[in-house]
Amino acid sequence: MHLSDAEIGDGDAGVTFHRVLAAIAAARPDFVVFTGDGASDGLTSQREEFVTDLEAFLPVPIYVVTGNHDYDNRGIDGHLMMVGPELDMTWSYGALRFIGLSSGQDLDDGGHAGTISESSGPDDSQLTWLAHTLDAPSQPTVFFLHHPIYNGLFATVGPDSRDRLKALVTRDDALAVLA
């Protein structure tokens, strides 16, 4: 099961998140992929509520990558301490390989033609890690990250990494990119 953008701390987002989590729990998934923005403002209290809610509703493995809001107010340090120590991850489920990448924080410099913002990542070290990970024996792969690779209405992967990332996730063994 895949979900994103809980944005805990933004109005009644917590109430909505509870309803979504209850519906997911009723579906009894084997695992859950969350593609970022657990917290609206990167605040400790928001992250604590996000983690508490995940643990209370979902007794299954949960794989979380960061969203741009998780970086706000220097929240990334707290994210790494409370949510998980890895920004990027890989695991297998049967014959499938899953790869998660943190696409970083927003680059808020006003120079984003056609979109509100572009992200700072994945950076060069992440793309090198991804290429190395994909050098392993080929298997069907699902990728997940917060920012879409292609230009979206609100955000996209940054221009410095977009073409390299596209090349890596459009290999023959790639099944999907979840964002």
C-alpha cells in the first residue's frame, strides 16, 4: 500500500490521516510505503504524532522516505532519529525489489520555470548509490520518492539530478515509480 503527504500539523490533517490509516489497516496490507511529508512544518511534535499514528494503526512494516516538509525547521535530524536512520533504502518482497530515495528539500530560490518548486535531490552520492544498487542481479523493481521525476503542478525532482534519475529508473527491470 502506498500513501503520502500526511502533513500532520496542517489544520485537521491528523483527523484525515487517522481515517486513511484505518482504511489501510482494514485492507490488511503486507507492508506500507510512505513517500514523504509526514510533518507539515518539520516540527518534533508533528513528527511524534505521525510516528505514533503509524505505529498505532499499522502493525506491518512501514518504509518511509522524506518529503520536503520533513526538512523544514531543521526537521531532518529529528526524522532520522525518530522515523528511521536511512534516507535511502532497498528491500525485497518476493521477487520484487523496492528502492526508496529521499528527494530532498525544496530549492526555494524562485527560479523554477513551470513548477512551484524543485527539490535538492537526489544528490550525486544518492545517484551513485542507486546505480551501484541496480548493478546487483536484475529483478523487477519499484522505486519510490516524494517528488515526481517529471514536472508536476507543485514540485519535481531538481534539474541537477533529473536526467540521471530518469535513466536509472527507466531500465528494463523497472516496473513503477511511486511519488
